[in-house]
Amino acid sequence: MRKMRSSPWIQLLALTGAGLLAFGAVYGLATVLGVPEPTPGQLSDLRFRNDTDALLPQSPAAPAAGPVEVWVLHRDRSVSIGRSRLVFRGLDAEGNLRIDAVLPELDPLSVYAHRLTRERARRGFRIANEHYRLKKIGRSALVLYRDVAP
């Protein structure tokens, strides 16, 4: 009796078709169901800003202790926050953050240098009468939470 074997091309075609069908089903469900737009109430307590002052998407990792702003400071680029200008200068040899602050109302030519350990920055610190907490740090950027008074 002769044994029937299917061609490997037919098996490959069937497997490819099943993969495309599964991808199409997931894509269809994602576009039909989708993710709902956040309501104004969901965004009222959390505002994200970067150095261009554009709103960024909401992050689930933000603290829920009250309204905060999230600021992205790129290395050696000045960012105006409140009444001050901050410049992230990177990390020193020990891994401490270096942040320069300029208070234009007091003296626009004076630079106040701050060095903070990562642990201290994560717990919170004050610069120019504003309270900040470190969220994330990299070689070329720093992400800070700024507590906003309600």
C-alpha cells in the first residue's frame, strides 16, 4: 500500500495563512475595540511637559499623591520651570546628578550648581522653592516629577 505524504509547500502555505488570519483577528479587535480617549477628569491631576512645553501622554507610573508635572530635561539644554531655568549637566564621576539653576528674577547671570545623589533625588529635593523627585535618569536626559500646588 502506498503512503500519502503532503507536500512541505502546502504545510508552509497553511501555516502562513493561519498566522495571517490570527494577525488579522488581533488587529481587527484592536482597532474596533481600541483604547478609549482619556476623559478631562483623568487628565486634570496629571500634566506632562517637556522642554518644548508640549503635553506628553499620561504615564501609569506617575505617583498618585497629588497633581504633578513631569519634566524632561535634556543634557546641557536650558528648561524654564516656574520662575527658574534648570540645566541638567549630567552625572559626575561618583554618579551624582549635576543640575544648574538660574533665577532670572534675582540675578540672571548667577548659576547655582546642585549635586545630588540618586537616592536623595528619588526621595525629593528643592530647587528655587520648587519640590522635585527623580523619576528616571539616563546619560542624555533626566525625568523629574514636580509637585503642583492644587
